[in-house]
Amino acid sequence: VSLANQGAGMTLTEYEALLNSNKPVLVDFYADWCAPCKKMEPYMDRIIADMDGKVRVLRINADENAALCKELGISGLPVLKLYKDGEIVWDHSGFAEEDAIREKLK
């Protein structure tokens, strides 16, 4: 799910509401200028297609959601966060290989 630019970006409350799911939620913080993010994008799209119905994937543009990133302590990109039942179970900064991401989603 790509989130449209909402002016100043989403609030922490809105973000937390998105995590409220009976499925695991994988959040991908990225930016258009981020080379590792661009390298990950094709397989993030594959994961979204392959895991549809099993995992909810949120791609959040860090530039459009700077205040949210600051509140979450995100300083470098990309950042992946995996939540189960609203609790964070994996927090990864930097480039991640497709196999590593898929392993966490099992």
C-alpha cells in the first residue's frame, strides 16, 4: 500500500492505527533519492504481491513523513519494521536482501 502525501505526513497516532491488524505488518521507510531503497523496491513489490492476504506491507516515504520519522527515531534509510499484534518483532536499518526479509515474514 503506497500512502499518498498528506501535507505534513501522517501522525504517530495514524501510524499506530495502521499497525492494528490481525496480520503481520511490514513497514518500509524509503525515499526516492535513497540508492539502497531503489535497489530493494523491485523485490519489495514482489513480496507485496506474493504475501497479499498474509502480510500487510506499508511503504512510507520518509521525505513526506519527516515528523513521523523523527518521532520514531529514524535517521537513516531504508528502515524496515515488522509488527505482529501491534508489537515490533524486527527492526532493521539499512539494505536488506530479499531472502532475509522473506525469512522474517515466515
